Amino acid sequence: MVQKENIFPIGIGTWNIDCENIEKEIPSLVYSFSQGQNYLSLYMLYNHGEVVKKVKNFIDEVGRENLFITVNLEPTIVNISDVETQLNEYLQVLDLRYVDSLQLHSPVFSKIPLVEVYLEIQRLVSVGKVKYIGISNVNLEQLTEIHEAVSVDFFEGVYNLECKIYEDIGVLEYCKCHNIQFVCYQPLRRGRTANRYYSLLLELSKKYQKTQNQIILNWIWKEKHLFPLVKSTNIDRISENIHSLNFDMSREDYEKMNQFRSNEFDSVVIDWNGAGGVSIDQLANQFE
Ligand SMILES: NC(=O)c1ccc[n+]([C@@H]2O[C@H](COP(=O)([O-])OP(=O)(O)OC[C@H]3O[C@@H](n4cnc5c(N)ncnc54)[C@H](OP(=O)(O)O)[C@@H]3O)[C@@H](O)[C@H]2O)c1
């Protein structure tokens, strides 16, 4: 079993894995693993469950005990028993006895109070089906309420150079103070941040002889101490991403990354309670 302390900083994302060409995708996942990547995030919603089914071949090849597997609950929880039913589906499809972390993906859609859902997840920990408790896409108030009821270990949220809302609303600080590991999805905004050729990224890229995406990943891990969760099934880009960890930038340059703001993303109104606005998991997709 991989303990929380032994997770490699860059996780393996699975959104948009090409299920039609899975025989080409699996060797890339195995390559990621060979480079140290051992955190795998799965979601039944991706390609109607096909991603989870196909990724089983990867898990079997590298050995379940060598991976930290996080799975997501779909927002369709109507009865509390749906939590275990959904978990059982992952266990059955992947032929696992337990998952490492279980998290509710989109709490805004939950018909059941979040604390009730989390007390049920805690029960699943006590019976050994889940090792750690995760949460995704909540705000500070919701996180605080859940963490006071059960002890949260992981928070999966959007964080990248342009989308710093979780820092602004105090979630990063809360996670740091309560030993909750923040895992950031869309750290590269699916390549769109680099495609904007921001002068800061171009300057640091030239100075350190690294790609813009390496500058971003380096800053997220070395400066912010967050785990970037990146999807790549391209060997060159996997290698590029891994090599983002083996250099340091100056304090002044990390500060420049810290200070960077995007007026565009800062002005988006987020829907935290179903009262209107943009769903947080779509924030990074609002602009090219
Ligand atoms: N909890 C949530 O609400 C939530 C929301 C979104 C995502 N996620 C999870 O987080 C993971 C990461 O997010 P994401 O996949 O949306 O975005 P991302 O990791 O920022 O970007 C992935 C995209 O960028 C490309 N890429 C990867 N490394 C690159 C590099 N060095 N240079 C240029 N392009 C690169 C990948 O293509 P190639 O494969 O061709 O390299 C892929 O198309 C997802 O896969 C998913 O598991 C969770």
C-alpha cells in the first residue's frame, strides 16, 4: 500500500484517455509509473465508465499495491446507500479490496447534506474499504464543516497560474494548517496557459531553459507544495513534466509567479450552492 507520505508529487490524470486506442495509452501510463508517478485519479463519469474499465489493465500490470488510487463519487447520490453502491462498482470493475482515497466530486449537486455523505465515507474507512478521505470542488465553509465532522486527508481543486481562487478564499491556507494535501487539477489548463505566451512564462522559460509548462509545474510543487495532477499519455510530455521537478528558481522568480493575476479568471462568479454562476470544475475551461 502507498502511504500518503510516499505519493510522487505529480499525479496521473485520466480525463480524456483514448479508450479507442487503449493499447497505445497503457504503455504510456506504465512509463509514467516507471518514472515514479504512483497517484492515479479515476472517475466513472469519464467516457461512461470506459476509462475505469480500460485502466484496469494498467493497474494489473504495475500492481495495485504500488499505486495510490483515488476514486470519485458521482453527484447522483439520492440515498446514503448510494455511496457504498458507487464505491462497490469501482471495487468490482477494478477487482480491488479497497481504494486509497474516496472523494465526492461535485458537492453542489448532492441531494444529501455533505456531512452525512462524509460520515458514511468515514464508516467505509472503518470497514477497510477506503484508506483516506478526499473532497473535491467545495469552498472553505463546506470544507471546514466536513473536516470538523471527519478528518479530511486530500482536497482536489483547480489551481494554476491563472486560476487562484482556492488561494483567494483561504482553502490553500486551511489545507496547509490542517495537513490536508491539496491536489490541483488542470495545472496546465490543458496546455492553454502556455498557448497564451505570457511574458512572465516566456521570460522564466528562457532564463531556466525549461518549457513554460515545466515552469508552471515546478512552481506548483516547489513553491506552493501542491501536487499537480496532470493527464498525459505522450511519452515526451510525461518526461517533460517529470523533469519539471529537478531544478529550482530564484525566490524573486517564485514571487513573480505568486503575484501573477488574471483579470479574466478573477472576474468569474462561482456557483458554490446552486444559486447561479459557473460550476468550479468548469472555471479553467471558461476561456481559451
Ligand atoms: N476533480 C475535478 O473536478 C477534476 C476536474 C478536471 C480534471 N480532473 C482530473 O485532473 C486531471 C488533470 O486535469 P486535465 O486533464 O483536465 O488538465 P491538464 O492536466 O492541465 O492538461 C491535460 C492536457 O494537456 C496535455 N499535456 C500534458 N502535459 C503537457 C505538456 N507538458 N505540454 C503540453 N501539453 C501537455 C495533455 O495531452 P497529452 O496526453 O497528449 O500530453 C492533455 O491534453 C484530469 O485528467 C482528471 O483526472 C479533476
